[in-house]
Amino acid sequence: TMHIQPHCFAPRHLIPAVFVLALILSLLLCPVNAAPLGALLVVYLAADLAFAAQSALEQKESRLLCLITLPFLFPAVHIVYGAGTLLGLLTPVKEG
């Protein structure tokens, strides 16, 4: 069975969850004002492309493959990890 291990959880593990919350909140604000979502996506896209390029340049082989795939993999991992963290934090712990 799975057990919660609080000592394995650091504050940095909450960053993807905060990102997912920001996405949800900015999506909910879209009917009123789409600027928060636009700003969030522009900042994330810039960081995504910068880190993908940096990671690709650090590779000895398959630089182009890294440059093409990482901009898609980073958000997939961040959103899934963040959603999983939120669900884990919101799900009641069953003792037993």
C-alpha cells in the first residue's frame, strides 16, 4: 500500500501545483479578462523555450530532437505533476 512520506516533500514540489492553480484561475477569469491567462502563457512559453534550448545545447547528440520535443514535454510533465499534487493534497487520507 502507499503511505504518505511528508519528509520527502519539499516546498519546490508545490511549484507545478501553483502553476496548475494559476492556469485554472486564469481560465475562470477569461470571460471577464483574458490578460492573466495570456500573461501566464507568454511567461511560461518563454521559459519553456529557453530551458528547452539550454537543455538541447547541453546534449552531445540528438540536439534537434531535444529542441523539438522538450517544449511539449515540459508543460505535459508540469501540468500532470501539478494536477497530481493538487489531487493528492485534496484527497482525504484513509487510515488502515
